[in-house]
Amino acid sequence: KLIKPTLAKEGVDLEIKVFTDYVQPNVQVDQKRLDANYFQTLPYLDSFNKGKGTNLVTVIGVHVEPFGGYSKKVKTLAELKDGATIAIPNEGSNSGRALILLQKAGLIELKDPKNALATPKDIAKNPHNFKFKELESAMLPRVLDQVDLDMINTNYALEAGLNPAKDALVIEGADSPYVNFLVARPDNKDSDAIQKLAKALTSPEVKAFIEKKYSGAVLPAF
């Protein structure tokens, strides 16, 4: 919404549609019902293209939403008991993202430490016998009271009233490879309107807005 007036001055009428899932925005861009979307990371896009046979492409990277682990039952990761239940996303790239973060925190070891599409089957060492509950990303905030550690995407954490910068027991740093991209199709990626949108999304005005509004919960990637 912040960039809508800027784009209007340049002759681009930006219509924004909000989705609550991670599948329809890509389906609708692929079917040419939308021109572009802005919500996903490159590993997620790669796994979506592979799984659905689509050929969506990145236009420009805009921000990082550091992925985090939250709990209502413990104050630190060290307090997690053997056999504790950890909720993670069930979509390929988000599942891998959660497990890589748990590995960095020293809780588990993966067979391939850099496997961005890892699932619990790819865990090589789980010394504390943690149990993994796999759920759709949008469902994760709803089970926060029921599990010991809940691995939640920042957009859903913010919607649930959590502050990643303050509430997360473990969180990705600004060096996270999971930048959120503006995504389009090969046939419209270089169009005038999409390029103007890309420029507006990475303007100094947007950078200042992200830094002020999210106080470290969301980081500019440009």
C-alpha cells in the first residue's frame, strides 16, 4: 500500500490481493490471473516449480523475515526436555528451514546439513528424542499452547501477536538465505509495470518503512 501512490504517478495501477496460504498466489500468477506475487523465498519457489511443473521466476529480493522458534512452556532451548514435541511446517522448503535452524541451535543433526528441503526423515542425530509435529505453516501459531517448541514463519508469528525480535527462543540472522522475492512469469518479468514495481519495492522509502515498522522482526534485503 505504501508504494501504491508512487506507482500511480508512473501510470501503474497496483491492485493488491491478500492470500492466507502459500499455494494460490503462485497458481494464480501461473494461470495469468495475477501478474506477480510477493511472499516467498527462493527455496520455496524452486520446490513449488518442481512439484507443480510451473516456471515462475524471481524479479528482485526485498526483505528477510527471520524464521523463529517460540514456546509458551520453556524460556530457553536448554529447558526442552527429552521427548519434547516440536512443531514444524510441512511444506518442503519451510520444513528444511526449520530443521536447519534447529541444527544450528545444536538440537539435532541432519544427514546433509544444507538440505533446504529436509524433513524429519533426514535427521541423522536426535539425541533428545524430540518428536516432530508437521503442520501447514498457517496452522502453527494455533498449536503454540500444545507443543514445547513451535517453529513459525515470521508473517504468521506477527499475525499471532508475537514479536520475533523479542519472543523467539531461536531465530535466523540477517545473513539468512531466505530472502522474500517479488515473483512473476518469464513472459512478463521484464515488462514496464513489473520493473517499476520492483524498483518501488526496493526504494529508500520502503527500506525506512521496514526498519521503523518492524524493529528487527523484518529486515530489508537491499
